[in-house]
Amino acid sequence: MKTPLRLATVCAVALVIALWCSACGEDETQPTPPGGPSSTAASPAGTPDEPADQAPELEGEIGYVSMGNLCVVDAASGEARDLAADGTVQGFGWSADGSAVIIARATYPPMLEWVAIADGTPTPLPEAGMGARDPRCSPSGEALAFVMADPEVGTTVHLMAMPQTSPSEEPEPSDDPEAEEEPARLSPEDPLFRVGSDPVWSPDGAWLLYEADGQIRTLRADGERSSVVSLGTTDCSVGDWSPDGQRAVYSGLDRVADGHDLFISTTAGDSRGNALTTGEAGDVAPAWSPDGAWIAFLRPMPTAGEEAEDTETVEGDEAPSPLYDLWIVNVQSGEERKLLEGPVGRDPQPRWAPRGGWIAATKGEPGGAEMELVAVPLAKGDDPEPVVLATVEALAAFEWRPRGED
């Protein structure tokens, strides 16, 4: 009779030990996957493979240029206010923290201005020279990129250290031999330029993406290194960076395509892109979502070709611009979905809200008297209802205001 009792005792002890080990294992910290928790966690717009049932709350501000005036509209309330209402604004860009705007004016001499949002005080930036447009402040706040038209070489992208807009004290040099080394420069020592257009900063402000001679190129913020990331494709146009700054998406033609497709390339050096979309549609203007899961883009409307035949061609143009619908494509699965029936404007191209979940775009006939600035939700269901933020004339540019330190 002792043997069964001993066996029962041993089994009971073993069961207690197993349960104890299991409980301890649940409390252990699991190793973080490459890319951190954000690489797999669901965003406010849903999981990486599927949008949420409802879009997140619409928030933030968007600056836009209409009839030469710079305005800001609150996305939640629709209330708008003027930042510059003299009719001379050609374009603008937000500062890294959203506390100021850099304005390109059509005055003489044409020059960039730094305007603080708090008091509206303008500070000229003569270091940028005359004729600068499309100003883009780097996310680090250390550099400024802009575009100029050169009569000899064409359009050029310029890069320079951010000019001082207020007095600042230079830090005293340290004699401590163990002092930390200075971080890598995120701006060039001297101003420089490259032939090209459409500069786009990487999320960390370390690189600049731009188009030159139908190719997509990168340029390090200090100007010391560059590469071509669109090998094998032609007639490319700039799109956007991935949120981690490791890849870029752009539109281009490969050797066998009948229309423009979207391509994704690594940005570590010279590289060849992989097609994200394929077909004869003519996909352009890609924009990467903040969570990295989706890319918004424009695709010609099915009736664009028929309508183009009835559209007058502007003198000097080869053909009228097509009309576009707004689409999204999942980066992992390649699933495509139309978000907004056109006509949607290509210039300026659609842009994601800083927190994701919403895409700002323009809607209306090209060359029409009025255009609508709308916010389109990323949510399940067909034909999500866009929110009209403003109805304006001659909409020339728009951009979400950076969130800053929140």
C-alpha cells in the first residue's frame, strides 16, 4: 500500500512545481522584436493589415495658401485664421516644432521669411538668396532645403544650415578629455546645391530625398554622401520616406510597364526598387502613413482618358492632366482600396495627418474656380465620408502643422 501513496505524493509535488514554473514564466519580460513594439502594435488607424472600424478623432491644424494668402484651419472645428494676408505668398513650410513658418514671397526682391506664430513677427532670411521657393525645414531643425530656378541648369535643390532667427549664445568649449564627442552634423558646413526638385526630408533630418533627371536620389544632410535609389526605373517622381527612414516610395516606369507604378527602395545606398503596384493605371504621388502600414497614392480615374479628349490643352502643354482618385495600398499584403472618388488634386499631393488615420487632399476640377481642402478617414467600409475643411480659390499648397513636443 505504500507504493501508490508514494507515487501520488511525487505526482502532487511535480504538479505544484510545474504550476509554479508556469506562473513565473508569465511574468518574465519577453525580448523586444527588431524595430521595437511599434513595428507590430496596432495604430489608431487599425492593425497593419486592416483599418479600424472608425477613424480616430480628427485633430490638428493645416496651413494652406490661397490667392497668395497663408491661412491655418483647425481640422476639428473648421475655424480658419490668416497668418499672412498680403497676397504675396507663393509657398511655405513649417518649422520643425510647428512654432513658425518659412514663407516664400513673390515680392521684390523675392526672399524667404521666418514668421513666428506667436506674434507674427517676420524675419528675413537673406542667406537663402533671392528667388528661393518651396522651403523645407529639416525635422532636426538644423538645416533648410529649398528650390530655385537657374536659367542655365534648370531647377536646383539647395541645402544650407538653418539661419539664426534670434540671438543665441555659442557654447563654451570644454577642456574635459572625457567629454562626449559632438554629434554628427545634420546640416552642411557651407551652402550647396544639386540639380533637381521636390526635396523631402527623412524623419530624422539626416537625409534629403529629391528627383533629378527622372531618378530618385538621396543626399546626406551634411552634403558628404549621395546615392541613386531608383536604378532600373525612369521618369520617376518623389514620394515619401518610410517612418523609420530606411526606405523610400516613389513613382516610376520600369522597362516592361505600360504606366507609372509605385516602387519601394532601401536608402542605404545605390539600390533598385521593388514594385508595390503593377498595371497600366499610372500611379503617382505616394505618401507613407505614420505607422508604416499604408501608402496613399493617386490613380487616374477610369474616365480620365475620355474626359481628357474633351479638355482643352493649355498652349505649350503636351496633354491635359488626368483626373485622379485617392487610393491606399497595404505595404505588407499589397491590398488596394479606393478611398475617395475624384477628381483629386495631384499638386499639392495628399498628406497624412501627423498621428495617422486621416489624409488631407484637394478635391475639384483642375483649373476650376474653387477647390475643396478635405480630410479623408482611413476606416472600413466603402466610400468613407470626407470632411470639408475649407473651400478656397487657387489653392497652391497645404501642409499639416507638426505636433511638436506633446
